[in-house]
Amino acid sequence: MLIRRHNAFKTEFTITISNQKQMKKILITAVLFLSAITAFCQEEENGTIYIKHPYIDVVNNANKDYVANNFTTTQNYYSDTAKWWVSGLKDFIPIADAVKMWKGDFDKFDDIKQVQFGYPDFLHYKKDNTMVVQSWWNWSGKSKKTGEVVKVPMVMFDEFNTDGKIVREYIFGDFSKMATE
């Protein structure tokens, strides 16, 4: 009887040692696998986001001048080679052509407002030193033809050069009601 218990103990002990070796192999493999995944999935910053920045002020001032139908200082905000795009245009156009379009808004609409909602962000990307202000607005104006108030929610992106001038502006929104006026 003692021999059987001894053999049973020896068998259990052998199985336990064998299981420990397998668990050790599994654990080492898992740690190596997770380490490899972690090494390839590291987060990397690509820039900084600002809630307050002088370029945000440039965008806000350009919008104030637009709403006031004052385009005498437009060249203060935009570079000479600036391009502009809005939903519905096929390609970017020169800023001088954009100003003509903006002036045309006042031929078709009264009481033009462009009210900011949310808050703008200045994004400074490390790669290529890209600098962008993104802002959200509600454009509205009363049609001179129909008396209807047209409202357009929109998002605007303004890219800046190192001189602090807007070099590219693009605006996304549904401007189809404005186009029919």
C-alpha cells in the first residue's frame, strides 16, 4: 500500500512539474508577443492643439470684416497667393475672386450674420509645419428677393503660412439655398 501511494505521489509530482514547464513556456511566449505588439503600437504626437492663438484672432477678425461688408483690410489676413474653396466649387479660386463672391452676398441678402458656435482650434502639426484654424459657424441672411431667412451651418478651415497669413481657406456646408437667390 505504501508503494502505491509513493508511485501515485511520484506521478502527481511529475505531472505538476510538467504543467509548470508548459505554463512557463506559455507565459514567456505571451510576454514576448505582447512586448512586440506594444513596441509597434506606440503613440506619437503629431503636433499641438491650441484653444487660444493669434491665428484664431485673424480668422475671427476676417469674419467680422466680412459681416460688416468691409473688404478694405482683406489683404491683411490673406497672402497674395491665397486660394479659397467652398462646397459646390470644383477647384480652389484666387482670393481676389473669392472677395468678389463675398461682395455678391450683400447684393442678394440683407442682415448677413456669421455666428460662431462651439469654439475654434488652432492645430499646429509637426509634419511640414502645417498650421490650421478650424472653426464652426452658422451663416444667415435675409433674401432680398423672397424675404426668407436662409441659414447655413458650416465648418471652415484656414491654413496659415509662417508670416501669419491665410494661404488656403476651405468651407464645408450646404449652400444650395444661397445659390438659388
